Amino acid sequence: MKKILLMIMIIGLLLGLTGCWGKKEIQSQVYVTGIGIDFADDEFTVYIQAMNFANIAKQEGASSLQESVPNIIGEAKGKTIQSAISKFEQKAAYPLYFGHVETFVLSENAIKEQIKAVVEFIGQDHFLRYTSNFFGTNQSIKDLFNSDSFFNYPSLYTILHSPEEVTKNNFIIPVQKYNKFISTYYEPIGTFIVPGITLNDSHFSEKEKKKQISTIMGGFVISSQEYKGLATKGDLAGVKWTSNQAARIPLSFFDEKVSVVVNKPKRFVKVLEGNRPTYELMIRGKAELIQNEDNISMDKIEEEINKKVKRDIQKTLEKGDELNADLLNIREAAYRYHMKTWKASEIQSFDLNSVEKIAVDIKIEKSVNYKR
């Protein structure tokens, strides 16, 4: 009797265990890796970039340089973002899986007019992750999703999906995840620059055919839950010196006969007391001399570096004043550490006169020796 009861218990436990009966093979789903959102004429146009990871898994050894991975682009319209997504799901030949989405691309119209709808859509879908990349564009989103990669690699190896590999050695502005955007979006103080993506065909080609490579061209400025405008790469020149995120910044002077690399520049903000907060901004860093064809003195090169950094910062401050936005997020120092000194409205007040002093101290630490 005991053996019978034991068998019944074991069978019951086995029946309660979950198995792999409902699992789907990797080739039986379409994995969405990017979502693009445009808005025009009171209607959303949603784009999806999708692929089958079974094809990527097959790319091993030299064959990965010869066979391109198919890239599926979907397009659907709807009065809401979700209604457009539903049309994809109804028409797709295979089930769509959104758990691998790692990039959102918004048109300028969507950023300007429907950013709240985008925030609600991402927040409500449990498959969409806050660690995804977040970009804006004023070009065709479909063209961006179809942009070229090097050596026929999948689009996962472009700046849209792997921005860190590009920006760590060619830093323009921080390419931050969506979670950073959403945390800044709801703050009374703080400006977020959505990296702007464009296509460039001026520098690379393959078998005489120009490569359409996606690249950063500037950024779309959002502050206090409002779209402030577009800033070009030149407008944002000061951001790289003040973000504390740039690993190396190459510069050239004296008709490009002198080249240096500034490594890990750091900013320091001092808050000055008064009727409203004003600030002193200090930039410090070490530089490496790469080229000096005319043997110009180190002091003169350092002087040029410091002048260049100061000009870049001043240019970005002027653009921020034009857009009514603190592009360098200098106000955060007062908001985080001096809330008892001023009212929030006084801290929010920021213009060109708010930065009383810009001090730059970048020293050349070493130079590269020529090989003999």
C-alpha cells in the first residue's frame, strides 16, 4: 500500500513539472530588434527592424564575410502606436517577438509632438526594455534601418545597435540608454540630448559602391518635458568636454601639423551664491602629443588646446541660450546640493550670464616617440 501511495505521489509531482512543450524553435520566430516611430497628419507610422537569429548563428569563420544576413523592415500606420503594432502581428508570416528590441528611433515630428505617447507605449509593454538605445532622426527611418554595415555583418554591428564601439573612440555626445532619458524627462531640472542619426556615404565604399553608414549628426533637445529644438554636431562641441564620459578626444592645430589626443577630460562645477545661482566651470585633463611636424613648443600647443576647449564650451552655451535649455546640465549642481539656498524657479533660471567663469587646464603629459 505504501508503494502504491509513493508511486501516486511521484506521478503527481511529475505531472506538475513544467516542460518544454510550449517552446518555439529559434527559426520559428521573427525577432524584432528595432522600432521606429514617425508622426504626421494625426497618424503614427511605426517601423520595425527584424531578423531571424538562426541566420546569424550560421555566420561562422570566413563565410560571415561573404553572405549578408537578411533584414526585414515592416511598416504600418495607426491612430496609436499599439494599433500599428497590432497590424504587424496580424499580417506577419511568423510570430513577432519583441523581447530583443534594443533600439528606438523617433522622427523629429514624433519627438516634438508625441513624446508622451512614446513614453506611455514603452512603459506599458513588458517586453520592451528600458536599457534600449534611444535615437532621433530627420531622415527616413526605413532607410536608417536598411543602412549598410561593414563586411556584410548584420545590422546588429552598426551604430544603431552597438553605439559604444563607435563613440568610445569618436565621442560627440553621450549615447545613453532609454532609462537615462526617462529619469531626466520627469525631473524639473535637466536636459536630455537624443542623439540624432543620419546616413553618410562620403567616406566608405565597397567595389566602387558607396556605403550608406549611419552616423551621429547632432541631437534633439528635450528639457522640462518639452522639445526645444535640434542642435548640430558643431553646436554641441562643448558637450564632449563636460560630460565626464569621453575616453579620448583627438584634435588638430596649426594647419593640421600638430595632433593631440585628450584623455578622459573631467569637469568640475562650483556654485556661487547670490540672488540666483551662478557657476564657475573648470575642465581638467591630460593630453598626448601624437604629431608635431614643426616642433612647436609644448606651451604654445597647450595654449591652443585650452583656447579650443573654451571656444567649444562657449558655443554650446550660446546654442543653449537660443533654445532656452541648459545643454551642459550645469544647473544640476545647484539642484542636487543647494536646494535649501534657492527656490526651484531660481535654479531653473539659466542664461549666458549664469556661467561667470570657464577655466581650462589641459596639460600635455607625454608624446609619442617615432620608431627608429
